[in-house]
Amino acid sequence: MTDLTHLSDRFQWPDYLVFALMLVVSAVIGIIYGCFGKKQNTSEFLMAGKSMTTFPVAMSLIASFMSAITLLGTPSEVYQNGFIYWLIGFSYILVMPAAAYLYFPVFYKLQVTSAYEYLEMRFDKSVRLLGSSVFIVQMCLYMAIVVYAPALALAQVTGFNVYISVSLICFVCIFYTTLGGMKAVLWTDALQTVIMYASMMFVIIKGAIDVGGLQYVWQRNMEGGRATLIDFDPDPTTRHTFWTLIVGGYFTWITIYGVNQAQVQRYLSVQTRQMVTQALFINLVGLFILMITCAFGGMVVYAKYADCDPITSGIVKKGDQLFPLFVMDTLWEFRGLPGLFVAGIFSGALSTVSSGMNSLAAIVLEDYIKGTCMPNISDEASTWWSRGLSLFFGLLTFALVFVAEQLGDILSAALSIFGMVGGPLLGLFTLGMFFPWANKRGALVGGIVSLIFLFWIGIGFQVAKANGQIPSTALPISTDGCDLLNITIKATTTVATTIVTDTIVEEPGEPLGIFRLSYMWYSATGCFTVIVVGMIVSAITGLQDVKTLDPVLLSPGLLWVQRWIPGLDGLGENCNESETLNDIKVAPVSNGGTVNPGFETDLGEKKRSKNSYSPNEKETARL
């Protein structure tokens, strides 16, 4: 049991100082790269001039999608549904090698600015525009959730209005991203990752010591039914099991690390391919540690509030506010440390939103402005368009926060969006890279059908849940200790009574079984829907002739096993001036679904033909 009488305490001046210092440093990084660094052209602004090294990219990969969603959502998830969520950390062990060796090499060979350029090279422009449009919707919704989460945290521990908090995040992020470009994003991400780790580690270790140590934490969670380590239940409607978290988790996270524009853009900002591989494996270790830490944090929070649930007692309104409450309850006597925690939460939000703004600017510039409206736009104009687009998407994120606050718990909301939207996107890239027989009609129809199917499932689940047809999966909680602390239960409770009336109360009916599907299976469902529908439509309309398909567009994983796959004999042999995979040039251009190896490419400075590349550039272009 814990004393909650001091929870009226708010931030003091040392907390504000620590928090403000983080915002100022982030802004200064933007000023340094925007005003005093190398003059920015489009490549510098969007791709950091391809000059970055392993460390900042690895830190940025961690920060980009492990933000406030993880720091606030994971402890809340474990508090309410149990420690089994920790298993998702093992899905990263599958995700990072797959990203490094199956998906990333294709983008690296092509040296694209927009990942969706690949879809036009492999299929056609309509598939490219479908993919980029879906990504824009996905990232805009996700960024809004990421902004809203730390705003909740700040409101809980400081008393700030949520929308003032949202304004701080959005406008600081807009400032340094629009001014400093990709280099500012990467280096602020590196700083913010350090702050995230430091704040989370300290809070959780201090909290565990205060409640009685690791043994006590584990004991209380066992008593509360939250200490389940593994569950092999094969039922796909069960929220979290070994299969949903590792297999479903793989498909959820490979959409991010395999084909997501924000991550692909980071991969292509580095100097060499080896640095990207190193960054991904550093990222693997970092993510695993952070996930386990946050999951254990949920157990510590439960051990502290096992006798007086803060949600039922009305101390907080949402599960995502549990961890900020725990922070103030644990660190209230150490002035400055709550400020460090909030700085860590804000750091995660800033890194994700800045990444999203930069990637969205790249997508719109490459896929719509250059690709459709203004193909001959100058580099200087492109740079200004990039800045303007970053500003626009920052302001749009601010507006969409009002939508995000209606989505419920942030962790499941964020992962549901990635599944419903990211799954079909993953399917398009997987269809192109692993199924050489798929044609453009199959890809387009498969992508559209998958999106409709996934949104039908996702919206159906939300409606069924709102109608009471799908009950909450939260484990039992207690408020027995609240009376001892003189805390009035503010939450509305339902009392079972028997009243004889002539009115018949209809019980909510059973929803369609598919609506009960665990949100962790959304991405896998979307991916396989694209593949199945895409291959059926391709078979009906005429399979792609693999002899005319350049191998540069296929995953190394497929090429490694090519000799054992029937129908792949003569792959790429009819490509124009076909080359071996070890002599592929940078940035091929589209040629009706294949890559024309005899092209000349504009590398930003001047046009050079095949034989004029330096040894370093040839090495860069190698598989």
C-alpha cells in the first residue's frame, strides 16, 4: 500500500529547468545545422547528404518508433493485462536480420529518396501512388497519437493544459526539423534516446526499491495474475500469446524496419551499407533492453497500486496516465527528476514527429511534386518545397491530435494503425520483392482489397467494443486499500441488482468472429491478403515474365534460393544490357516495370555514365 496524499504536488522550478533545457538543446541543434552548417540542398535536407555514421543512425532508429508509445503504453499494458507482453521483444530478433538482409539491400541498390519509387520500378506509377498515399495517412495518424501521449503525461505531473503541451511538442519539433533537416533530426534523436533511457532506468529502479525489491514486485504480480511469462494458446482472438507477440509482432515491426519510409530514409543517409547493418543490430539490442525495462516498469507500477487502482479510484482518467502518476509518486521529493522523466517522454515524441515530418516531406516531394506535377523542378525549389512540406505536416499533426484523443489506450491504438495500414504496405513490397510472377494489376488490386478488408476488421472491432459485444481483457484490480487512504472512489461502478419491470433489456449480440481477431495479427493479415489476392489477379491477367524482370528489384533472400524454385530459370536474362548483381549502378530509373541497366543517372551534381563511377561509389552500389 502506498501513501497518495502528496499527489497534489506539481512541478517545481528545477523540473521546469530540466525540461526546458531539453527543448532548448533540441532547438539549438536545428539552428546549428540550419544556419551554420553546410548549405542545404535537397539531398542535405532529406538525406543528410548521405554522410551519417553508425551511432546517430542507430540511436535515431531506436527513437523514431520507440517513443512515448512505448514509454507510457507498455507499463500501462502490463499493469492492466499482464507481463506476457514482454515476449514482443523476441520478435525484434527476427525483425532486424530480416530488415538488414532481405529488404534493405533492395533500397540500397536503388538509392531511392522515396521508398515508393521501388513500387513504380517494380509495378507502375498507380501502385507507387497507392503506397505513398497510404503511408501519408498512416504517419499522420501515428504522429498525432505520439504527440497526444506525452501531452497526457505533462498534464498529469505539471497541471499543464493538454493542448498547451501539444503546442510545445509540435512547434519545437517544427522549428528544428524545418530549419535543420535530416541531420538535425538524427542528432536530436541521438540526444533524446539517451534522455529516454536515463529517465526510464532511474524511475523504475527507484520505484522497485521503494516497494520492497524485485522479489516483492514479482510476488504481488503473481497474486494479481500478471506474472504469466508465456502462453501457447493458438486462438488468434486471444489478445496476447506467444504466437501473437512473436509471429504477429514480427509482421507488425517489419512493416516499420523493413519498408517504412522514415526508416528507409535513415538507412540511405549513411556512408556505407555495413554501417546500416551495424546500426540495425545496435538497434536490436537497444530495443530489447528498452522493451523489457518498460514491461518490468508495468509490474512495478502494479506492485505499488495493487491495493488502490488509480483508474477506478479516479486519481487518473486513462491507463496511459498511470506511469506519470507513478513517477510523481516515486520522485516527488527529488526536485528535477520528474522534469527529467517528462523530458524523456517529450524526447520520444519529438524524435518520432520530426522523423515523420521529414519522411512525409520526402514522399510528397518525390512521388507527387517531382513525380507528377513538376518533374523539372530545380534543386533550390525542391529544398524550399521540402521545408514547406515539413511545416505543413507539423501543423496537420497538431490538428489531428483532436482525433487521437478518441482512440483509447495509445499502445493498442498505435499498433492497430500500423497493422491496418502498414500490413497492406508490407504486402505490396513483399509481393514485389519475393514474388517475381506478380504483375502491376495484381499489386494494385491486392493492395486495395487488403486495405478495405483490414479497415473493415478494425472498424468492426471498435463498433463491437463500443456496443459491449467485446468485453475488456483487463485483469482484475482492487480498491480495498483506498478506504485506508481516505480516497473516494470517483469512477462509476455497476452494482448488480434485480428489478422486476415489464421492460426487456436486450443483451448485446455476438460480433462476427473476425472482429475478435487480436490487433497483433492485423499486419500479418494485411500482408498475406495482398499476396494471395495479388497472385490470383496476376494469374488471371497474365503473370509477369521473369525473363524481363531485373534481379535488382528482387530480395537477396529470393535470389539465394532461386535455383530451387521452379519457373525462375532465366530470371532477368532478357533485361536490356543485363548486368550481374555485383555491377549494379546507383539510382536506376523506371522502364515499364523493369530497370534499364544502360542508363545515365543524375547524382545531384552532374550526370555520369556507367564507367565513370569512382571505386567507392561502385562499392556503394554493390549488393
